[in-house]
Amino acid sequence: MNKSILSASDFHYHDDSCISTALNFRSLVETLRPDILVIGEVFDPWKSPWAKILQTETHRIMEDMCKRRWLDRKETIYIRGNHDWSAKPDYLHYTELVNRYQYEDILFMHGWEFYIDWFLIHPFAFWIADHKPEWMCPIYNCLYGRRKSPRELKKHDTRADWTKQIGWAHLKVQDYAIKHRVRMVVQHSHCPTPFNGIFADDGDWEDSMSYILVRGDKIELCYL
């Protein structure tokens, strides 16, 4: 593999409360200068309407980063997840909006597809997210309990974030990778997981500040 790849996800930006995180991420990307940047679930219209998200300073910072990369002739891939499934190509310019991305034998997916709850409810959930996105957080909190805000979170690692549900989903990811003869990098879980020869999970940018860096044949889990 000749190209370097940085994969990071689950920023969940919806207002300007996390500008420092966006600035830190932009600085990281501009320092490492990966040939391909794969970002997932950048924005969260469950928490704020797209019209407001697109006017935030946080959005401007992310788009500025993507523009600089585009001018430098480097690729930026935006994988939409379950929260930002309603994203459209012009919501983050200078990126390619996709549902999954593959470079050589490495497949990048958001990963909600491997969670039994989301696999079963996603048609209904995505309809609500498209038509009544403000309902999604109350429904989520009712089903899973209130999710903490980034200001309430502390930096986590795999041990702190792991649950049986995540473990089961990761087993399904590995089955998929073996069946399709690929190496995989997934997102969604907020549980940063080092590459084990089959898959890795790049974690999140709410509390873990983790990312996957691919250089040559090495797939490495890193932290800010």
C-alpha cells in the first residue's frame, strides 16, 4: 500500500460547544497529511437541525480542513452513519459522501449494520431521522438512557468502553471480514479497538479522541 490513510469518526458536532476538538482534529490532519482521510458521523442532526449545523463555526472549521486537502490534491471520504444518514453531498464540500469505502483490501464502514438493534429498526429510525429528527434523541434516551454530553465525558480506552453488545457486533464484523476477504476498519461503537489482523475500530472524537492510521501494511490505533 503506497497511500497513507487516517480514519476517525463519531464527532457528533451539532453546535459550537466542541470547537476546540474540531481545531485539534484539523491540526492533527494537517500535521500528518494523510493521502486519504476517512471521516464518519461528523455531524448530528438528531441534536440540531441541519440548517443550524451548517451555520456553525465548527462546520466552517471542518469544511476549511477539507478544502485545504482538496487544494493539496488529497482525498477526503465522508462515511455517513446512523445519526447523519440524512447528510447530502453539499453539506460538507470537498468530500466524497459514501455509505462505505474500500481501498485495496481495507474496507471502511460505519458499523451500525452489525448491531442487531439498528439492523432491525433502521428503516423506521431513518424515516424518523429524515422527517422528525428532533424525536430521535428522546426516543434514544427512552430506550438506552440519557447519553452524556461531551463536556461530561472523560477520555476512554477500549476497556472503559467495551460492552457485550459491542463485543458481539465486533465478532460479526470479523465474520464479515473473513467471508469477504478484507481487512476492516469500523466506527459507531465509540470503543477504540486495536487491529487484530482482521479488523479495528477507530473509536470516537467525543471522549476517546482516537483514530486509525494506515501506513504501508501497518494499521495502528492512535490517540490525540
